[in-house]
Amino acid sequence: MPRTPSPILAEGPRVVVRHFTHEDGAEFTARARQSKDLHHPWLFPPDSARAYDAYAARLIEDPTKAGFLVCEKDASGTDSGGTDGGEAIGREAIGGGADGGSIAGFVNINNIVEGGFRSGALGYGAFAHAAGRGLMREGLDLVVRYAFGPMRLHRLEINVQPGNAASIALARACGFHLEGFSPRMLYIDGAWRDHQRWAITAETVTSG
């Protein structure tokens, strides 16, 4: 059934960025199931309705978090909000058509701190049908500029496992700089994992 998407927050040549809604669950979880091989062992987005509802609720309701969906534009150059956005694979489960507007990936800002710090920690993922097409680079750039603009943040940090070459390449391509190494930083997939710390500040973006 067609749904009303959340308002567009930022727009590029090929993608738009908007917030999560609970109504995005069917498409998001279908994309996540299709992308398990791409995501493993780095990323575990929700792939069931119950898990998505809890995940989206945190992003929507928690003031220390902000979730963004990166959506392809359709053939007319506008976002269809997912209502026409299926790929040939799993189109019935996703609930879309064939004209674009599908969810290409997501970018979340966690641990948002205001006051003198004004920072947040980024996490992101592309879905399999969008991987390698440059859509997430465009989407991440839009989110970074939105964070340093309307959100009034000053610093964003990405913590990424050293073996995750694709995520590191995306961080570097979007202007993040390697700041350091944190051993056994996060508990992921049954173990404490080492992470590299990549960061960017508002001055870097505005001066570029």
C-alpha cells in the first residue's frame, strides 16, 4: 500500500536523504535480508518487522540519535518515498514498483552530544542493490552537511574495523581523516573488536 514518506532533508543529483519512519520497515528489512552476504561480518541491520520497529523507535524518539535513509531518485528526478521503489528481486515483499525511489542505504548519527562538544558518531550501510554505484558517497556527503548545518554539530566520528575496506574507503572519500586506533572498542558478532577512528569537523567541510 502506498505510504507517505518523511520530508526530504537534503537532495543530491541521484539521491535524497530523509528520516526513518515505521512504515519503511517492509522495504528496509527486505533489503537487509537480501544484503546479508554484503554486510557480514561488519553490520547487522534489523531484518524482521519486530527488530525494525524497535530500531526505528530508538532513532525516531531518542534525542541522542538521528537516523537517515538514503533513497534513490526515480526516473523523473524525484524521490518516490519507496512507494514505487522495488527492485526486480523481492518486489512483492518490498512493496515497490520499478521506477526507482528505493532505499539505497542508511546513515545513523549516534551518541549525539550538545553543549561545548557538539559531536556525534556515524554508522552507515549500503544495501546490495546499491553497492558500488556511488550512491552512499553522495548520501553520506548530504548527511554530513546536514549535521553541520541544521543540526549544528561540529564534529563527526566514524569507528570502523580495520578489515572493513569498503567502509574505510567511503569515510576517506567523504573527507574523514584517520585520527587513531582503539583496541577492543566495540562488542560485535561475539567478540570485542578493534576499530580505527575517522573524523571530520565542520571547518573541514566549509573550507572545502
